Amino acid sequence: MSVSKAKTAPKLPEGRRPRRHPRYRGEFRIVVTHLLASHYQKIDGHCRDLSQGGIGILLAAELQVGDVVNLTFSLPGSSVSWDVNAVTRFRRGYQYGFEFLSLTKKYQDLLNIFLKTRQPMD
């Protein structure tokens, strides 16, 4: 008779905290508006993933962690246009992670419905 060992959760890389929300694959266009000196810059980007707390975007731009931006997009299959503020939390090359700031109840509900149709990433 074989004895099974208890499985342990994989260790996170040094300095990385566990995620608060699972991520889901996303594939849609997004416009990031960023205040640069005295004018606003609009940058086209592409959503890679999203969660209840934020969104991962491919973006050919130079943003800094901590920058606050405005995101404009529509979820696939929806006619509702989103216009939300977010803060840059992560950057690696052209990959950015943004945390949503103060999503309205309407957006939270729409996001929850959408995420139920998506495949988890992690």
C-alpha cells in the first residue's frame, strides 16, 4: 500500500505577495489616458488579463509605478463603455499592471458577470 504525501502550495518568488483576486484572460483594445506635463497623452493598448481588482495591459509607453491613468474600454460582448481610473502597480517592459480605483457598483457587477465566462489564468 502506497502512502501519499500531503501537497504543499508552491512557494512564491522572493518578495512576491499572493494575489487578492484570480486573474482571467482578456483580449480587447483599451485606451490609456495619462497626464504628461501639461497635456494628456492617449495611448492604445491591449488587455492581456483582468481581475476584480485590476487589469494587465500591453502598452508601448513609458509610465512609472504609481502613475494614475484613465482607462477607456468595452468588455467583449458588451456595449457598455468603461471609463475608470487606475494606478500603475507593476511594469516589466511593455507589460503593465493597473489597480482599479473606486469601481462603481455597476462596473463591479458587470465585471463579475464577465469574469464568470472567462478561463482563470492562475
